[in-house]
Amino acid sequence: MSTVSRGAYEARIDRLFGSHPVVGLVGPRQCGKTTLARLYGRHYGSSGARSVTHFDLEDPADLALLENPKLALEGLSGLVVIDEVQRRPELFAILRVLVDAAPRRRFLVLGSASPALLQQGSESLAGRLAFVELPPFTVAEAKDLDRLWLRGGYPRSYLARNEDESADWRSAYISTFVERDAYQLGFNIPAQQLRRLWQMLAHYHGQTLNSSELGRSLQVSHTTIRRHLDLLAGAYMVRELPPWHENIQKRQVKAPKLYVRDSGLLHTLLGCDKRVQLLRHPKLGASWEGFALEGVLKLFDAAPEEAYFWATQGDAELDLIVMQRGERHGFEIKYTDAPRLTRSMHIALADLSLDSLTVVVPSGKAGQLAERVRVVPLPELVAERAVSKVKKRRAKR
């Protein structure tokens, strides 16, 4: 289905199998998990006489085969792929017994992300299971960043023949999620109300979260809103970017910022599927901010505990701080080709002791705005990170 290479994820799975008998490939539905698993299985099976067995728990025949999972699985060798494993979470306990009995056997389990999936797997297979998060296509993988921004990274949306076909796919995806998938992921909310909540979140995109205000709009409690937001975040539909608190004498924002993670789904929820509609939409700047923010996080392989935003009450703010290996790197994201050094940037540099501050823009020329402050178009940042990763791999050899 995909003409975009996902070889880096295949390599990561292979590397983790060197130290773990079970690898969990998790991510939102339709992001390419099954395609990647089949590609990995072909490469795995082609090296020697190793066997590969696939089970899809959405296939009634495969589901019936696993009615007695221990009996069905214990005689298999090589690689066993189990798709949509969240439909049978009790399998994790069986896998622990099987991998302890035959340490050379490998299991690749695929599931639409949910807190229940992660928790069950981690508890039953502690020390035996490693997870790989597979996102939709990212800025490091897609060649056409404008198309990626408009359509989002889901393979069928990004690779659609035209904008109308892409928009139709995304509309159907949202309907399927609220009408079917949400229930399987633990949502206890009518489909119409969940759709309305998701649409409201799209209008909050790039803003600090006010769950009480959302609750009043939907006539539910703020605790109910929080529970649904946690599930949406666990399903990789939304991102809650936590605030960073520095030890300074200023009132700092304490609420998280909210983003719809996939820009294509955001545009469908906002009703601006066409490029001309997006360019006229009042959320244009916020859309670019969320798209570039997701791109930067993937380029820097930032873990959730390494990424924050920072803001003070009416004084200064910074869209993103990535804290890695004892360094603090700030990112300000602007939808402009002529950014300027602002007072807010000066304050962030001083108050946060940043090692660098990068202003990410859609296009234009890269250059220095000041000491430790530079402007870089997103395509150029992608190229820089690619070169940096190649150099690191060569240095390790």
C-alpha cells in the first residue's frame, strides 16, 4: 500500500528482538502496522528456513483458532504475528508461559494503542516485552511536506489520488472511530457526543486546555472530559503537551496545551479539507504549529517525558522545549517566511537557560537571528537531522 519506506521501524523491531522475545507494535488504527508486520515477516522468513505465522484477531477464522491459545501457539516456531491483540488481552499471560518455555521463539503483537493494552502487556510480560510506536507517515518519511500537512500521515489519506479521495477517507475514518473503535478502546460515550467533543478539541488545537469549559459545553463534568481526553491521547488521536515549570519568580501556565496529532484529521474536523480552504481558515497558524511540532518531536526522537511547552501569565511563551542528554533546546514555530527576534524569545533564552532556540518556519532561508537563535525552514531541518543520524550510525561502527 505504501510507497514510503518504513525501513527504520523494521530495523528497530529487529534490534529489539535481539533482547526481547516479544515486541509490541502499537499505534493508531490504519497507520500501517499490518503492512509493516508483513514486510518484516517476509524479510524474517527469507533468511534461512525460519517460519512465519500470522493471526488476525479481526478474522473470525483466526479468532476461532485461538480459542485455545496455548494449544494453538505452543507448537509454532520462528516468528508469530498476532494482529489486533487488544481484542484478546488474556493472550499476554499465555505468551509469558510460551516464551519462557521456548526462548528462541519470537512474537510480534500488533494493537491499536490503548492504556489497557500497554498496562496488560507490561504487567504480564515484564522484562520480556518491548514496544515500538508506529505513527502515521512523518516529515522524515514523506517527500511532499505540503501534501503531508494538508492530508495528514495516514497512508491511505496521504497516498490518495486527489484531495477529494483523501478527504473522503478521513471522514470515513472519523466515523468508524466514533461509531466502532472507540467502544473497543474503552470509551463509554455516545458516538454523536464523542464526535462533538472531537470537533470542539479541534478548535482548541494549539491552546491551553480548559476541561471545565469543555464540560459545560457538552453538559458533562470536567472529570468526564478528562477521562475521555486520556483515552483519546492513549489512542494517539490527541496530544497533551505538558507545561514546564522553572524555578523563577513569575506566574507560569499550569494547564497542558492540546493538539490533534494528525493534521489531516484536524482539517477534516475543522471542515477545511481543501488547500484553498485551509489557507483561508482562522486556524491556519495553529494547524502549522501542530504539524511542525509533531515533526520536530519525531526528528529528535523526543520521548513524552522530554517534551514540554513553557509560558508565563501574559509575559512570554515557548512552543516547545526538548530536554535531552542534559541540554535544553527550544523551538518557536511560526507560519511566516520572515520571522523576527521577539521579546518573548529573549525572555525564554534567559529564564530557561536554553542551549539553543530554533524558529521553525515553512519556507525561506535559514540563518542566525541572534546568538543561540536561528531560523530554519522545516524541510531544511529534516535534511539536517537525516545527515546527523547518518553520521551517528557511522560513528558507532
